[in-house]
Amino acid sequence: MRAQGLWGLAWRRLRADRVAMVALAVVLAFLLMVALSASGLIVADWEDEVGVNYAPPGFSHAATTAVAPAARPQALPDNPFDPLADDMRALRAQLAGGAVEMYGVADPLAADMAALRAAQPAGAGGAVEGAARRATLPFGGDKWGHDIIKKTIKGGETSIVVGLVAALLAVALGTVFGALSGYCGGVVDDFFNWFYSIFTAIPSVLMILTVAAVLQQKGVLTIVLILGLTGWTGPYRLIRAEYIKHKAREYVMAADAIGASHWRRMFGHIFPNISHVALVQMSILVVGFIKAEVILSFLGFGVPVGVVSWGSMLNEAQNELILGRWWQLTAAAIAMALLVTAFSLFTDALRDALDPKVKP
């Protein structure tokens, strides 16, 4: 009977861990959600204003219409102690009557604004003023009437893609730098250690904000570059140590004896034996980068206007909490906590499963 390899043993250990399998199922469900959202099969209409402003959570299907602003009162209540009562009463009467002049100055934009309102198409700007909207939504609505659950799914697409791609970039850089440093040694090792010391000497938050200020332009690609170019130090340290340990082993010396090139020895012989280290580092960085994207978007360095993410939802929710609108914060926080917790549990189980010191 053929002995199982490293990945076969790791999969057997993972299958025996029920918590790890549940966490893996949750992570795969989120990835499937991202794929369906990116392809437009779900939540393609998340920007539709289907509810009233700040529609509360509920399952009622009652519709309402946008209510026009209440007419200003034509007269103020009598107050004998107010010396400006008569003047304010006359002013309110002028405004309620639609006067275009105030203190003898005509509104220079009145005619242009009236023409613009008359020429505006029926479907411009989302829901039409006066069109029927839902009074409640299953998970509530934001200040524009967007469905929170659809917005949360669309925001998860941005945050998860940023976490995955940025982690892939960081691990790729850390692997290449660590391989060159650990395998070549000498001057090459000294250079990469110096470069690594510069990045680790600066606090990570300050480094991220510095790169964000240099790049300036907002966007998903910018966030990926910010996180990927600042997050390679952890994988570099571990990969370098593994290459130093493996380059003197017999199988690498045998590859050298048969004439294998340095590149082939580095990435054809050594890397497959330490790939589990890179994989575990990537899964750890995904969690960290999802949280970092939320922080960047919350601070205003994240996604631009028109792109939604969990971070931008939390940024909006800080003002809504003052008004008692808690549902956007709750939806984004629960979705993020569920994914981060599942990914962390799966990462811990994967690290144990790939550890050769742990008996199956």
C-alpha cells in the first residue's frame, strides 16, 4: 500500500476536525457569494432605492410614497416678548407664497433649476420622487433606501477580493525575497535583511498610511498595493529560515550533482517542501488584510465614492448611530465577524494539520 504524502495526511487530519470542516464550509460559502456577486447573478440591483430613507428592519410589504416637504407656516405664533415677531411673520409669508426675492435680491438660479427639474428623465437618480417604496425592509435600509442585506453582500465582494489578492501579492513577494536571501546568502542576504529591517522598524499602521498618502488615488487596486507592499515581511522571515535549513539537505545536494540550475533547485525542489508555510501565511494574511481594508476605508483611505465595502458601511454607520439607525452597523459587523472567525479557525486547523510533528 502506497504511503500518503504530506497533503493527503493533512486532509485526513482536517476531515477529523469537525470545527475545521464547519469553518471551511463557511469560508467556501463566502467565496461562492463573492463569485456570484462579481458575475452579476446576485445583488446586481443593490443600488436600487427600494425602501424609504432609513427603512427599519421588518417583513411588512406595505409601500409608501415619498412625502413632499411640509409647507412652512404662514405665520408665527404670537409672542409679545419677541421684538422680531412681525418681521419673521412677513418673511415666512413671503417664503410660503413662493416669492423669488428676499431682501430685494432675486434668485439667479431659479429659472435654471426649474428647467432642469422639468427636463429630468423619469428614472434619473434611482427611485423617482413620489414613487412607491417599501416602508420596511427585511434587514433595513440606508439613508438612500438601499437594501442593507444586498449592500452587505456587495461590500463583502470588495473586502474579500482585497484580502485575497493582497495576501497573494504579499506572500509572493515574501517567498521570492526569502528564497533569494536564504538560498544565496552573503551580500544578497545582507541586502534583503537591511530592506526587511527598514520595513519592520516603522510601525505597520504608519507604513500603510505612508504608502496610501504616496499613492493618493483611491481604488481597490490601490488598497491591494498598499497592503501587499507592506505585508510581505512576515512570510519573508519564515521562508528565508526554511531555505537556509533546506539548502544544505541531501536532496538539494543531489539536484546540484545532476546539474540542476539554481532556479530549479530553489523553486523546483525546495519550494514544494516548504509550500505549506506559504499557504498558512497566506491564510493568516487574508484575515489581517480584510480587517486592514475596513480600517483604511473607515479612515477615508479606502474605496472611492460609488464602491461599497464593509469598511465604507461602517464609516457610514457611525453617523447613523446618532440617529438610532443600528442595522447597517450590525449587518456589516456580523458578516465580517463570521468570515474572520471562520477563517481564523480554519487557519489554526490547517497549521496543525500541516505540522509533521503532530501525529495523525
